[in-house]
Amino acid sequence: MPRTVNPPLITPKTDNPAVIMGLKLMEQQRKKKEQEEKKKVKEEKKPKRMPIWAVDFEGTLTVRSKFPDFGKPNVSVIELLKMARSQGVRLILWTCRDGKYLTDAVEWCKDYGLEFDAVNENIPEAIEYLGRDTRKVLADLYIDDKSFHFWGEEGEQRLWKLVQNL
């Protein structure tokens, strides 16, 4: 976008307050317009960061599960997460599982078509944003059966609203 250069206002040779006030108003409007154009250019250059959701495994992706067993899949949550990911949400599997139990959980999720951008760690964009890797994963939303309750019709509606507002 070519930048327009406005010449400075010429100071009138008048003492008429209305003319002077009008010129001051025009100058203020010109400055405001320049600031808005600069802000617009800056925003156009800034890439949009997609939301990051950290998702627990037991009791969230599964129901009636007790470690190390998986229990039944929470199909509505799995489908919602797949839809969110298809719209650009970055997903992190955030679980206490490790070793073989973690590998099994990741494979279990893949069997249901659910893949993650990271597992128990920050995604590269978060590390870059923070300037370092932190123990707690950076996320915009943490979905866990111990904190975000989504059981039943009301809970599912709350989750679907989150996806619709992306």
C-alpha cells in the first residue's frame, strides 16, 4: 500500500477562531488517520496465532477408565477435538501417563482418528513465544475432567460453543 504524504497545513493569516479551530480539527483528523493506517499495516504483518488446547486422557478422552485401563472412548469429546483441530486449533495431549502407558494412549487416540501437535510438551510456537520451554504447557484452554466439566448435554453444548466461536 503506497504511503500518502500530506503537506503540512498552512498557517492562515487570520485571527478568526473558527478558521483556526477548523484547521486544528483537520490536523487532528489527519494524524488519527495516519495512526490507523500504521496500525492496520502492523496488524496485516502479524500472523494470527491459533488457539492451543491441552487435553487430559483419563476421564476426558475416556469415560469410566481407571489407570492403566482405557475404559470407553468419550466419542463426543473426541469428535469435537477432531473438528477443532481441522479448524486450526493446536492440540496437546496432557496426561500423567509416561513410557509404555503414554505410547499406548497415543496409539489409542490415533485409532479413533485423534492426533496431537504435541504430547506432554509445548508446541514449537509456544516455546518461541515464551523464549524458552517451560514445565507447564502453554495453552489457551485446559480440558480435564478434574477442572472443566463437560458431562451430559449441558457440558457438551458448552464445548460445541467453544468450537463454533473459533
